[in-house]
Amino acid sequence: MHLCTMLRLRFSHRALRFNFPARTSRGALAEHVAWYLHLTDEVAPAITGLGEAAPLAGLSPDFGPEFSTAVAQLCERFNAGAFATFAAADAPAFVGSGFPSLTFALETAAFDLACGGRRQLYQNAFSRGVAALPINGLVWMGDAAFMREQIQQKLAAGYSCLKLKIGGLDFTTELALLAEIRAVAGPDQLMLRVDANGAFAPATALAQLRALVPFHIHSIEQPIAAGQLPALAALCQASPLPIALDEELIGVTDPAQQAALLDAVRPAYIVLKPTLLGGHAATRRWVALAQARGIGWWITSALESNIGLNAVAQLTGEYDVQGFAQGLGTGQLYHNNVAAPLHIQGGTLRYAPTEPWEDPDEDIFGE
């Protein structure tokens, strides 16, 4: 007897609560709402593919009060389509432009369902639990005492790479914190990255970059705000420090425009956040463009819960990143995160595929 399959899509959400106010130069976050897409086959409804859409205020093109409506409408369109099969490769066209986090979520749910709903999206050494991914320890903005406490904790935990959010304190204070770190750990022991989130003014940015040189900084992310390409290109050419693009990539989805951006600015690195860039396939395109130009890159999460973090990490596991820290250390930010078999050990992220996942199926809508 032939069974006619029918895929169904529904959603739930969770308000993730930070363990502390997460500050950047754009302001502080106390809560972050994650939306989950649940993809099932009516023939085997106990197997669910799960994906996360967690747009960020001030960054994500799809963040806003209408996002909940967009999620509901996506599920309605999907269920009206009577899909018997749906592959991750179909997600970008189905979702359409303007909703990168939803594309990421639907791609992830499709990957997960195809692999048996076990949150094991790829077959690589990381997803199989046999290799760890090196990650940087993230030090959030705050007063000097708060940042000093974080730095001490990260060093004690064995991180070999720290990333500091800067631009929110007096710059002299931030330089003093960097001096404290270097007094404890030299560049041969600890890689230092800084992320300005566009906080520097173009007129003063070069002087500030020069002031950072004595601390042997690996790179600085997005020193000036996005959308100032001539100034950014000039800064990349003159900078004594390698510059990494982050926010500058968001919303640039046309491959020709992506290539033109990299060719015009010539950054040392690009920082890739699948939630903000439009998902797995979109991130892979950026990697290919960077590699073709000799531009370095790393992948980072964007404050998702563990559902999204796992997807980003497993995508990262598709590449050889050993010895080069990725930005995947955000799983401990929330006190109500989705419990997951993701473990941070000595500055690395590990996945334990045989351990259980929590079901984030709360506050369900769109049945």
C-alpha cells in the first residue's frame, strides 16, 4: 500500500532572557525572541525537523512588529502548497527576499527532517561528535569592572582567543582593559579580536586603530558604521590592523553586488552570520567569494538559542577551521535556553549526538 505523504509546517516561539544586559554600541538587550519552525511528515508525525528564526533588533532586515505575521503567513503558504517533499535548497525561493532569518529557519528544518529529526544536519566530524570547533571567548560591553570579570573568567576557562566588544566605554578605558589582558597573556598565548559594531567615526577611526596596535590585535570588526563604502575602503587600505566586515554584508544578497563589495573594500576578513545573511546556502556563497579573493572569514552565531547555534556550528563543521576560532560561544547567554548537547570545553565547542535535546515546543501558534 502506497502512503501519500504530506509535509506540515507550524511554529512556536520563546522569549529568551539574558543572564545580563547584553550591550553593544547599539544599546543593551534584555530579551530576544526566537521563533521555531516545526516541519513534520503526516506519515511519521513524531519526527520533526526544527529550525530557528531569531531576528535581531537594529540588525536583521526582517526584525519588526510584523515579523510574527510573516511567520504565520509562511506556515499558511507552506501548508496550502501540499508539499510531499521539500528540500533545504527550496527554502530561499519559497521564503523570498527580505526575510533572511526565516530562510535560515526553513532551510534548517528541512535539513533536520531529512536527517531524521535528530538535530544532526550534516555528516561531518563536528556533527558526529568526534571533533571540536575552536571558538573565541566573547567579552561583552559593560563598566570596566564587569568587563574585567568576564576577561578573568574567559582566561581561567582556557580560551586561546578573546573577542571584546568595544565602542561603548571611554576609549581610554578600553585601551586600559586591553593593556591588562596583555599584561597577563601575550600574543603568543592569546589572540585578541575587537568588535566596534560601527562605533568609530570615520574622521577618527584611523587614529583609534593606530592606538590599538601595541596590543597585537588580530582584527577589528566593523570599525565604522555600514553604508560608508568609500570611507571603509580607504580605512581598509590605510589601517595598521586587519579589518573584518560584519554589518556591511547584511542585506547584500545579489552575488554580483557581493563580489563588487569585496573587490571595492578588500577587507582582510568577513564575519558570516547565517541568520542575518539568509541561511546556509547564502553563507556558503560568501565563503566561496572570499576564498576566491584570498579574504579570510569566520562564522559566528547571532544570539540564537541553541537550536540556531547548533545549525550554525554544524554548517561551520563543513569547513576546515581547526586552529582558527569561530564565533560560536553564545550558548550560555540565556537562563532559559533550549537545553542541548552542545558543550564548551577549553575554548572549543563540542556536540554530543547521543545526548537528548529539549523540545522547544512552547507557546505554539499556527496549528
